[in-house]
Amino acid sequence: ERMDRVNSKHRDQSVADCKKYFKLMCSGDEEGSKWCLRAKIDMQSVNGTMRDPVIYRQNLLPHHRSGDTFKAYPTYDLACPIV
């Protein structure tokens, strides 16, 4: 879909639904592993990396500092400009 510049069927879902899926990701539930959080940017951009990039996803592996406290982490693309 992204390479064809077509909106995902979940792109325009409600804020309540987005929060529900994000909470599933953060809970560590198996259902949460099916979801990711994307930045809603420009699907018509010629730069493919700007077409709704993933910014959070579930990762159940223990972190080397925080252990298993968190279940969802920002992706490299989101975290590096902030750090």
C-alpha cells in the first residue's frame, strides 16, 4: 500500500481506536504485536520514507537497562532525532 501511495484502511480510524491499539501494544498482549503506531504524514510524497512511517512497535525482548518494564518502544527513525 505505501509504495503505491494508497492509504491504509486504518489510517483514518478514530482516536479512541488508536489509543486502544496502543494500550494493547504497551500491555505486552499477543494481540498488541499485530499493531504498530504510524506518524500520519503525506502518502503522496515522492520520498517513500515520509509515507506514514512506523514510530512505535511492540518488542517483548527485555531491554538492557529497563528490563521488561516497557513493551512498546519508539523506532530508530523516531528516537534518533530526539536523542
